[in-house]
Amino acid sequence: MAEQSNYWKRRYSRRTVFQGAGLSIAGLSAAALVGCGDDDDDDSGNGGQPTIPATIPGGATPSGETPKPGGVFKIHMGGSPRSLDPYFDTFPYNTAVTDCTNEAMLKWSPDFSKIETELAAALPEQADPQTFTFKLKPGIKFQNVEPANGRAFTSADVKYSIERQSTDQAGKFQHAYYFLNRLDSITTPDDNTIIFKTKAPYAPFLSYIASPWTVMIDRASVEKWGDLTEHAVGTGPFIFREWQKDVKIDLVKNPDYRDKALPYLDGISYIIAVDPDTAATLYINKQVDAGVFGQAQLSRIKDARSKDSEYRAVPSQFWKQMRMMPTTKDKPYVAPFTDPKVREAIVRAVDAQQVLDLVYSKDGIPAYGPILPIYPLWALKNDLAPFDLKKAKDLMSAAGNPKVAGTMIWATGSPQADQIGEVLKEQLAKIGVEITLQPMELAAYYNKTYAYDYQFSHHTPLNNPDPDENLSSYFGRNSTYYKHYNEDIFALIDKQAQELDTPKRQQIVQDVQTKIVNEFCMKFMYTTNNHIFVDKKIKNWFFPTDLYDGRKATAWMSS
């Protein structure tokens, strides 16, 4: 893991940490860096995939006005990206940039209601359930910057991008689980055609192709710089110009973009401010045009900007877990965690509602399993392991009242993150669990997390519309973000991914979540609300449901 540790240290300023702006540990909220997609699609639909009922409003409400070109859209960003390489990073600070400089074959609509096209001319043809044939839109070119120099984008670039994204290096290529060991072949019979064959029926395939992280990259750029940590070169409507670490990131209009009407904006400037109060002041003083803020800043912003802002409060897709030690086949639980009664006692001793009440003034909703209630097609409807202090004490007694002590880590940087640790320590002390608190700077925390080497943590994971992403990435056999070794769970996750019938898949997803909850490896806690503000001069754009979606090609500014 030394190479991995050096990798993250090299790629992340040690002073850049998250502040709690309504996303648990998050300045992730301030990652309000994201925008809605452009709509130059030749064809769209759901391609036989299940539509995802959207419970969060996503995207802009069309104004009916004629778009006006020009202007620089300034958006608050809660911290610097760890990397501009879309295959390395996991934070929306990255896709705020790379979804504007690079493009994907497909994309989700801003409200998650359907999958649309971006680089693909249409949704794929399917000769059988395991074959997907894509055609590219005509005239796609990379940006006219070094080393791509405006060359044509071809099917070979798609093949290279997907194969690189699928690189099997845990802790580095963060989205490898999308396609790793899932694809039988990728062939390119001509420059305009890509054929994917999966090894088995694979229900999330189109969802992963449409992910904000599955953007296409330039091979020459990787070969020139070794990776894309500080460079973003693609086919997108904006060109990466400058990154002043912990200050700002500037993008400028791509004058050679294939849709000559887009983008309307001359540029985008992400203004970086880690402190949530500073971020609120930036918006109040009109130094930025948009941001996502926490409950603590809500009243002040409303008082100052309610008349000239569009405001929405929506449950975040970033949420809170309290985790116990990861396990693998070679590194199983150690005593006393080997006793499931001890793990269940710890889970039942955590009062998630109290944490939400004390730290966020009740500003959020509970979570009952790996999939959040904002995705009602898949989420558990009831808490299968609710807070029950008496039962927790009885379980510890039945386990022989073993001595349980350990260190709890988290990414510090916000009062909320630190308060969560304090509350959890007090709650667990009631059943005799002794917790030592160890807040960590973000880079150090992720070095530890992706080494899967800790006893306790409280963590802010993501949730996305396809259930596989919320299951495979944390509990599957190729998981990236967490490790829990259980072959039965692996098998169920594989099974749901291969089930193309939605009602049948729903049941499997419910079954696997139930099994995960009953393993008592973590406490599923809550998601807080995002408080989103956009200046009314920004037209045809609002933060989409997916705060990882950074597209802004169709946004424009009135005077």
C-alpha cells in the first residue's frame, strides 16, 4: 500500500479538507459544483432499462427565453479535486470539471428519469441481451489543445477509455467495478462502431455507461503525463485552462465544439472555499452564482438572497454510515468482532436519529440500508436493526461482556464531522465500548480507508440510481470503497446484476440488503438535506439530482 499512499499524497493538497455543508462530512455539499446535461441528443429513451422514479427535482425549468451567449458562470467549490483523472477520483470536485471537458457515450437526464445520448448517435442496438452496438455521432473531435490537437474521436478511444477505467488496481482506479470481469469483449469494426459483449446478462450496463465517471479520455494525454491528475483533455464543450490549488479552477469555451450553438457561456470559474461560512459569504456578496449549503448557513443566505435566487432543499445522495472493521478472505474479523452478537450490539447502540437531531437540527431523513430512500424502487422500507439500547446491552451480556475498544477515524475539517464522532463515542460508551477518536486530514484518511485498515470509522458514501453501484462498490466481490467478506452476499449481488426482469431484480436487491444489514458490519444512519441556491440570472440550469453530473453546456446568463 506504500505506492497507493504516495499516490494520494501526491495528488491531494494536505490542507484541502471538507467542511460540513449539509452533506455530513461534506464540503461535498459545496460540491455544488455540478450542473445539468446538454440536450443535443439525436435519440433518447431508456433502452429497455427500468426508469428510476425521481423523488428529487433535477435540472432547470425552461424559461422560454432566447439564450444569450457570453459570461462566466462562477460556482462555489468546497475543495480542490484530488485528481482531474476521472478514473482515479470519487468526489464531484472532479466531475465538475471533467463532465465539462470530457463527454460520455450516454448520460442520465438531470432528473434521473431516463438515459439519453451524448457521444453516441443513439442508444445501442442489441442483437441479444449481452451485446450492445453503439454508433458515434458524426464530427466528434478532441479539443484543439496539446497533445490531442483536434484529432478525430473514434471507436478506438472508447475501447481505450473503458479498458483503462477497468484497470484492476484497488484504491486507485476507483470505478473499475463498473466493467471489471463483466465484459467478454470490446470490438471496433470501424472508426464509428463499438460493440460490447458482456460475459453474462448485466442489468446495470447502460447505467454505468451513462455514469458521470465514464467519460472518454485522450490516450496521448495519458501517455504524455502518465495520468490525468493535473490535466483534462477531451471532446467536451469547455477547455480546461487553469487550476490554482485551493483557490479556483477555470474553464473556457471550446470554440471548435461540434454543436456550434454550444456552449453559451464564455467560461466557468469554480471558486474554492472550504469553510462553509466563507462559502455562504461568497454567495451573499454575489461573488459566486451558485452553491450548495448546509443547514447552519441557510437562514443567513435566505435573508440576503431569497428574492434573486432559486432555492431548493433536497435530500442528499451523500449520506452517513458508522462502519466497523473491513474484512477480506485473508483478513477476517478478530475477536470480539467475530461474535455477531457484539456487532449487533454496537449497531443497535447507535441512535442515528439522535446524531441527526443534535448535529443537523433534524435536517435530514433516515437510511435503512445500502440504498437510500431517494431511490424508492430499490430501497428498504423499514429499519431492520433499529436503535435499542436495552437489546444492545442484553446482547453484550449474552456475548460475555467482552472488552471492546478501538479507534474511530473520519475525515475532519468541519464542526459537524467532529461532532458526529463525539456523539457516537458517547452512545457506544453506554454499552461499554471504549472509542478513541482520531480525526484525520482527508488524504491521510483515504490512505487508511483504501488500505482497509481500521477498527471504526464514520464515513460519507455515495448513492446512485442503479442498485448495483450501491451494492457492488461496497459489498461485492470486486468492491472498492469497503470490504466485507461474505460469499453469499457476493453471489446475491452478482445475481441481481444478471437479472433483467425489474420486479425479480427488486426482490433480489431487497434480499441482499436484508442480508447485509443482518451481518451488522455497519450502522446505516441518515442523509441530510442539501440547501441549493442559484442566482436567477443563470438560465436553463439547476443542480441535477446527481451531484456528480457536472455538465453545463446549455446554461446561459441573462444580464
